[in-house]
Amino acid sequence: MQIHNLRDWQTHLKTLRAWKAEGKIRYIGITTSHGKSHRKLEKILRNESLDFVQFSYNIEDRDVEKRLLPLAADRGVAVLINRPFQHGELFSKVKGKALPNWAAEFDCASWGQFFLKFIVSHPAVTCVIPATSKIHHLQDNMAAGFGRLPNTVMRKRMADYFASL
Ligand SMILES: NC(=O)c1ccc[n+]([C@@H]2O[C@H](COP(=O)([O-])OP(=O)(O)OC[C@H]3O[C@@H](n4cnc5c(N)ncnc54)[C@H](OP(=O)(O)O)[C@@H]3O)[C@@H](O)[C@H]2O)c1
């Protein structure tokens, strides 16, 4: 159960904790997106006991690598990632551009998988939640959950390559 966008989070957290104690729900988390409220979320993550947090992260918007991702890992809190394609904008940037040959080294066959594997290979990330209205995109995205993942060196290569496009 997630508290959406930190809205009235103190009130909701109290309710959700009671529900968890009663066995009605198993995991409690708080969400934000678009890089909003990072300082506030950081404070909550430091001071409250949560099962998971949700925020935005993708190959273009990497701000959370500095503080939120390492903090979640330190606190043992699971991380859900929203906006993995920057609301679809990443696909416009790679339109007409071929996937580099070395993407095969981590079993990646499309730009969608390239973007998703970049995210799930971060050691602090638990799960990514891409949005789509199309079955063939859903199938493409699910394929990112299979095969090898890029290591740290490869992740840097991916980010540098994307930035150079
Ligand atoms: N505060 C919050 O809690 C919060 C805020 C924002 C988002 N979210 C959640 O985060 C998730 C992600 O949402 P998002 O809409 O922000 O953005 P997103 O996943 O970054 O991007 C979605 C866009 O990517 C396109 N797309 C998806 N798969 C594709 C593929 N394989 N190939 C080409 N295009 C592809 C989709 O178009 P098609 O429809 O054409 O596939 C859509 O336009 C959602 O579950 C949303 O509810 C939560």
C-alpha cells in the first residue's frame, strides 16, 4: 500500500501501520515523482520505518543516484522506480538510431529493454514500473526481466552513449 505523492503522509502512515499490525496489508511505502520533494522524502526515509519507496529514475534523470538510492540501500528499504522512460521522451531521443552492437552483451534487443536494464541493474533498485497502452510494448518491456544485466562498467558506457546521442 503506497502513500501517493507524500500527501498527508503522517495521517496515512498511522492508518497503514495499524492495518499492517492487523495483518490487512503487508508492505507500506511512499511515492513521489518528477524529482519533486526529494529532500522531504529523504528525511522521511531517514526517520521512519518503511518497507519501500517509489520515485523517478531513468538514464536521463539520474539525480537520485546521489542520495536517495544509496540511502534506501543503507536503510534496507525496497525501491520502486517510476517514469523509467521519462514519460516516453527517451524514445523520441533515440528515434531512427540503431541500438549499439554491445547491447547484446547484456541480452538487450530494443531501446525499451536498454532503458529498463539500466534501471534494474542499479544495486539499490528492487522493481521498475513502466507504463504502456500497447501489448507489444508490454511484451518488449517484460523481456527486460530476462537474461544478463549490465555491470557497473557497462552501465557507465550506456549512460555515456545515451548522453552522446
Ligand atoms: N507519484 C507517483 O506515484 C507516480 C508518478 C508518475 C508515474 N507513476 C507511475 O509510474 C509508471 C510509469 O509511468 P509514466 O507514464 O510516468 O512513464 P514511462 O513509463 O516513463 O513512459 C510511458 C511512455 O512510454 C511509452 N512506452 C512504454 N513502453 C514502450 C516501449 N517498449 N517502446 C516504446 N514506447 C514505450 C508509452 O507509450 P505506449 O502507450 O505507446 O506504449 C508511454 O508513452 C506508471 O505506473 C505510473 O502510474 C507514479
